[in-house]
Amino acid sequence: MTELAEKQSLPRIPTPPSAGIRYYPNPEDSAEDPEFSAGTQSQPDEGDLPSQSFISLLKGIVIANYKALPRRLVKDVIWVGPLLILWVGLWIIPNMTIMTLPKPVSSLIMALIFLTATYNGFIGKAAFITVISRTFIPLVQRIRKGELSQIKEKYAQTAAIIKRAITRSKMLTLEIFLISGGVGLFASNILTRNNKIDKYLICVMCSVALFNDLSKGKNSPVVRLVSTALRDMPILAGQHLKVTLASTYLVITGFAIGLLLALLPSLFFNSYDSPGGYIFGAAFVVVGVAVHFIGGENAVK
């Protein structure tokens, strides 16, 4: 993706140091890890990324989250416990019963189902809890501390980076958005099961969480994980892809857009277990690949 190369692109990431680098869901989760190296979770936006491969980085994230799990469960039980009870209570109410209730009551129940991801599957519910714990609760805490202006500034900077990357190459942006958006549609079908409105909230929440991750720049494990995947995965097929911070932002943005398009398949598919997200996602990817080959000089080389 040479047209999106910036003055300082993401560097190559060789074999990591033996100690490894771990990324905890929230900074305080590293307090009880004696092997956690101070500074590994708060890298500056400027400068090189940690010397890690995709597999090593993924391993570090998995280990960190595993170690943090007991702490997170204890900390989150105050709201996860009532949520689980609410899920059970709402789930056992037959849909036909809900429809026969007085309109205000049925509307309230359907709103609760939507706002709590009650009808989503296990993966959707797990994502719902994770996004609230990892993104939205820390955001609320920062706002309560008076950091709203800093958050807005970071978000504005992130939007400017994305906008600048788009204007540099519209053809390349179209290609990236189609392919990564198609992957996002795939993911939306997994999160929602059938892309219906009563399960759509998790897609919006995940999109917001991804934008919040982008606002952290190179500090974000999501940005690092995607950038190393973009660099390492093509090597397995004997290909080389130059990865820049801008191209990484476009890929993540395209994926988030795919999640937001989750309602599109519902206009054409209406079943309990609809594969609409997979079908539309595959179509987006095919078109994106076609743009890659027919895009001429603006396509990725």
C-alpha cells in the first residue's frame, strides 16, 4: 500500500524478546503480574512498535487477558450478575406473550431486549460484556474525572487521520473498505446470528469500541495486532505487503463500517438463522478483490 505510506510507517516486527510484551484489557489489570514490564502497555504514539510478530503479540494479549480474568470477574460481578439474571428473565418470556401485553409494557420489554443483547448468541453476549468492561466503563470513568475534552481531541485527531488517508487514494480506500467491510459483515452475522434489529446494538458498540481503540494510536493492542497481521499473513502466501499506520486505520475503519451495515442483509433475508451477513460479506470481498485487479495504477501493488 505504497500510496498511503507516511513519513513514519509501522516498522517491521521481528522475533519478540524472550520476556514477551503483554497487553491487559485495562492498565490496572497488570498490577498483580510480576512478569509485566512497566511501559509495555503505554508506548508513545511516536517511535517504533514493540519488536513482535503477530503470533507473539496475539499470545501476549491472550496471556494478559487470562491473567486478568479473575480480577475482571470480581470487579464486574456487580453489574454482570444482575445482567445475567435479566437475560434469563427476558429469555424465558415467549415472544407471543410479549406481543399480547399492553403496548407500553411490550415496548419496554423489547427495549430491554435490545439494550441488553438478550437475543444475541453466546459470542454476541460475550462481546457485549467485553466491550462494556473494556471500553465503555473506562470511558465513563475518564469523563467523570474531567477528561472529556482530551477524549474529544483524540477522537478528532483520529477522524483527521482517517480522512487524510481516504483523500490520498480513493481507489485504494474503496478496495480496503470493500474487503475489510466484507469481513465486518461476516463478523456481524456471528455476533447477531441473523442481523436483525433486536440484536444490532452489539455491532454499534463494537464499532464505537474500535474507533476508541484507533484514538489510542500505536498504544492500542488492536492497532498493533491488525498491523502485524497485515504484514505477517501475506508472507505465508509468499507475498509482501507494506503496512503503514494509515492503511491499518483504513482496515479497522472498514471492518467497523461492515459491522454497521449489519442491518443490510435483514432487508433480503428473514429467518431465525439467516446467513445474510456471510452472503453480503462474501459479495463485498469479491468486489474488493476485483477492484484490486482492475483498479489500475491505484490498486495495491
